[in-house]
Amino acid sequence: MDRETMGRKKRVAVRRLPAVPLITCDPYFSIWSGSDRLFETDTMHWTGRRKRITGIAEIDGTRYRFMGTGQAVPMEQTQMEVTAVFTRYYFEAAGVELTVTFWTPLLLDDLDVLSRPCSYLDMEVGSLDRERHQVEVRWEFSGELCCNRGQTEKIGGGSYELDKIQTAWLGLREQNPLGHSGDSITIDWGYLYLAVEEKADREVFYCQERRCLCAVFHFYTEKDRYADASLVAAYDDIASVCYFGRMLPGYWARDGKSIHTAIEEAIRERSALKTRCEIFEQELEEETGRFGEAYTKICHAAYRQSIAAHKLIADEKGNAVFISKECHSNGCAATVDVTYPSAPLFLVYNPELVRAMLRPVLHFAKMPAWGYDFAPHDVGRYPYVTGQVYGLQAYRRAAQDLNGGEETGFVYPMLYQMPQSAGLYQLENQMPVEESGNLLILAAQLARWDPQGEKDSLKENLPLYEKWVKYLLQYGSDPGEQLCTDDFAGHMAHNVNLSIKAVMGIEACSILMEAAGRNEEAACYHEKAAGMAKEVYGRAYAAGHTKLTFDGSEEGWSLKYNAVWDLVFGSGLWEPEFYANESAFYRKKCNPYGVPLDSREDYTKSDWMMWAAAMDGEGRNVEMLAQRILNFLENSPDRVPFSDWYQTMSGRQQGFQNRTVQGGIFMPLFLGRNDTRD
């Protein structure tokens, strides 16, 4: 195949990231490079734990290294490109060019493909000096990928043939599926597979001596001819999630499909999937391009991370359940204030996935173990969806012991089974206004998107919504010292932005009532939302902006990102001057790497920054702030996956990495499709 027939097109791509996505299937099968050149460091899991994949190219008998550390001389890396789905590296040595492409077909409109635990490593070899060369490309996947504590001495493996497919596997000899839970820990069960089409010039096998999987490809190049091949890496986790007491596999396996069938499908469909991914990227680039090239680039950087920090399963009825992991925060599963900021990406490309994120929360909220008149924060700690763990009351020694087990893999009991009398939670550590508003807003948007499809859910969940909106009406206009999603910034009473969320939650209930055919109640809730909005704005107004807290100084301020839903819903709760003043004020407060979250610190949250930017009717803030976020990505010294919490002056990571909340980067795109302004 010659280079012209490869159909390469010049696309907008990111040239530098703090950490580069390589394999991105789910929170456990997630491999990154933490260096600008692929051979400078060993590859790692998003947590930073070493998970080595190495690559060697032997050119006319001389060994060169293109991936991972080692003794061989490194090839020259001439370029690196990251787009939404693809990561491409270009190398040169001894008259030969090697292109390596890592990609996972995370197509949000195809749940079977989205959930399939298979990723591709494509190779293309060509002659730069137009001479004939013999090239062997060798990959090694360490047994570290299958164990949390590096106990590779317990690894075993083998190889076999499927129909015209060579396959090799490895995994721990002792399997304990779902044997732990926590945040910055990796999988300790399941099996890694490598697979290739059966041809004489390639093979995959298990190397017992090195406890790794190997793949070897032989190429011959001459003149302008390019040779190519592809390798599939797959991970069968056997059991993906404990979902209210049931150990369930990934969505792809819901009908009993095996990993071998998934691998066969991945190889058979590779060409068609690659074309679909390329078309998707082209459409994304065209649509985001109106906000400027920097915005396209940060969307590319956020896309895979935002999706692969989830696991897609099917519940007992076959419904999709899309479970987030609150990465590098506390490891919680299905966290409501993680779903809320991530939602724009999924509302743009497949709102059914937002519905799938809400299912476990709504299910738990009806159980006696919860029993509050506001919404829960989470539904477990990944991969256990077995009841909220945030703000647990240390009412028993068992709970005290487990509360500190975030990094040691401790597993909580089946909290959802406990009676209300157990008194599981500390009220002061809940987020009543925050989570109630979040769920009402997202449910309302689903009702707007698909009124017919949401009817059954409305009928089932309307009593919850009515209970939550009563809480917002009672406490939302001036919340006391309540936690909000930005709780890392500390407790804060009289939070203006939290009151804005309460207003939008009440307006959301109006939309839900209208969808349920209860028009009088819908009008009543809209009137109450409008009245509260007027009151909130009047008390929060300061010269040219709104304050941080109602009782704070006029110099205090914050990003009022929750107000963006007024524009999405077309509710008209705030006048255009509110958005104009806020947007102009944010421009004045902009630092080299963005606008701070509020006046207390220089750090920001990039997801909220883009929500706030989207509210600018002039369109200036999206382009300006996207460029600031891109500057952060291009200059941050902290080699971690796209952090959403960082310092706006230094570009240093404050905390958080690999979080799905970066789906919030897509808010300008989402609002652009739904903006009700003239």
C-alpha cells in the first residue's frame, strides 16, 4: 500500500499533552505515556502505576527502540499527534520511517462497540531512502497490566488459534474477580489478550521467561511502498461491576458473548470502524472549528478520557448503565456531581448515556438505606455499585476501618440492603442542594430531548423529583453551610452559585411537570423559579458582577457556571445583562492558564471554565479560555492525564486527573446546538 492510498489528511491535532492516551477502554484498561517522546519513559496506568508496553524495531539487523525504556538506541521521534480517537507517533531510523497509531473506537452512538474491551495498535513502515529494508517490529506487554501490586511471578499464559486469528493471553494464576475497590489502584483479575490476523509475517505468543505477551511483525520496504499491519489488545475482566449484589460483565457481553467473539469482531470490523472514527473526527473538527482551533484541540484532548473513565454494563432488564469512576478523587462510582459536569459530551452525541448514568442513582434513591428528602451523592466505590459511601457515619468499627481503605482495596458491605434505622450517613457531609439540582436538571434535559422515551421514567421517578424540588424551594434561595461539588475549596455558607443551581433545579421540575402533562404545576414551578432568580440576583449583585456569597464582600466573585442551563432551557430567568456582565468580568480576571474558580484561590476547574465561557453571547470567551486551557496542556510540567483542577498562574496540577468531568469541555458545543438566544 502506498502512502497516497492511505488517504491521509491534514487535521487539527494536539502536539503535546502532559500525558498521552494510548489504550483507553475503561478505568482499568487504561494505558498512557507520561513523556513527550514515547521512548523516554515506561508506559503507565492513569494512576501513574507502571504498566509497561515496549516496542523495538530491528532494521536490517540493528535494534532500535521506539516505545518504553531499555538498552536499544532510540529511533528519532519526528512528530506526535493526538485527536479525539487516534494517537499517532512518527519515527525515523536507518532510512526507515515507522508510524504507530493507537486508537480505541469510542463511538458514542454504538454501545456494543463502545463497550467492547478491544483497542488497536496500527503500524506502517516505509523507506525514506528508497532502498529495500528488512524491518521487524516487536511488542512486549508486561504481566503488570493484569495485577495491581506487580506480582508478575504469579502470572501464567498461553496461545491458541481462532478462525484465521492468532491469539495469546496472560493473567494471574489465582483469580479473584472484583476482589478490591478504591481510587488509585489497578485491576487484579482478568486476562490480557493480543490477537492478529493469521499470516506468515506475524505471530503473537506468551513468553514465560519474561512473563509478558509478545507480538512480532516482519516488513519489507522499497521505494515509495508502505507496508502496514495491526494488532488488537483486549482485556477480559470477567466481572466488571458488582451492581446491587450482582456481579455483571461489560455491556458487550450481556448476552453471553465471549472475549473470543469480541476479538473476532474487532479484527473483522477494524477497517469499517477506523473509517467511522475518521468521519466522526472530521465532523467534530468542522463543528468545533467555529469556536477556534484551540477549542477543537481541547475537545480532542478531553474526548477519550471522559468516556473511558466509565464502565458500561446492562442491568437485569437489559438497560444500559453507564458508571463513572471518580478518578483521583475518592474512587466513588456513579457520582452525581461527576455526571453533571461530564454530561455535555454525552448530551451532544448520545443522551441515552446520560439516562444510563442516572439509572443507578435513581434506583438507590428509592431504597430505605437512603431515605432522605434530597438526592444522594454516589452509589458506591468503584467497581462496587452497592450504596453511597460518601459521608458515611462511623457508626460501627467496620465502617471506621473501611473509610480509610481507599488505597488498600477494602470493599464496603452491601450498604443498599441496610434499613433506614441504620443511620448510615452524616448529614453535614451531604450535598443536598447540589445533587438534587443536578439530577433535576439532567432529567429535565432528557425529557426535552425525548419526551416519549422519558415517559416511563417520569412516571416511576416523579415522586422523587417532587420531594427534591420541595427541598430546593425550602433551602435553595440561600443555602446554609452546605457542601457543593467544589467542596475541595472548603465549606461555604450562602453560596450564590449554589442558589443559582437551586433556581435551575426548580425550573427543571417545571419542565418535568409539563412533560408529565401536569401543566398547572409546571406553570407554578416556573413562577417560583422566576421569583427566586430575581431575589438571588438582587442580593448577589455587585458592580459589574455577582458576588461569591450573599453575605460576602463585593470584591468576592465566582464562575456562575450553573446559569448556563437558563440558556439551554430558554427560561429567561436572568436578563441578558447578567450574562454580558459576568462574561466581561471573567475576561478581566483571566490569568495565563485561565480564569480562577473564584476569588479565594488562583486555581481553576477547566470544565466549569468552559461552562462559564459558553454563556458569553459575543462568543469571545470560548475562544479565549480554550486557548488558556490549551496553553496549560502544552506547558504543564505535571505528567498526568488531563487534570481539571490546576493553578492558573503556574500551570501546576492542583489535584485530580483522568476525570470524566472533562466532558464539560463540550458545553459550548452543546449550548451551540440548543442556544435559545437570538
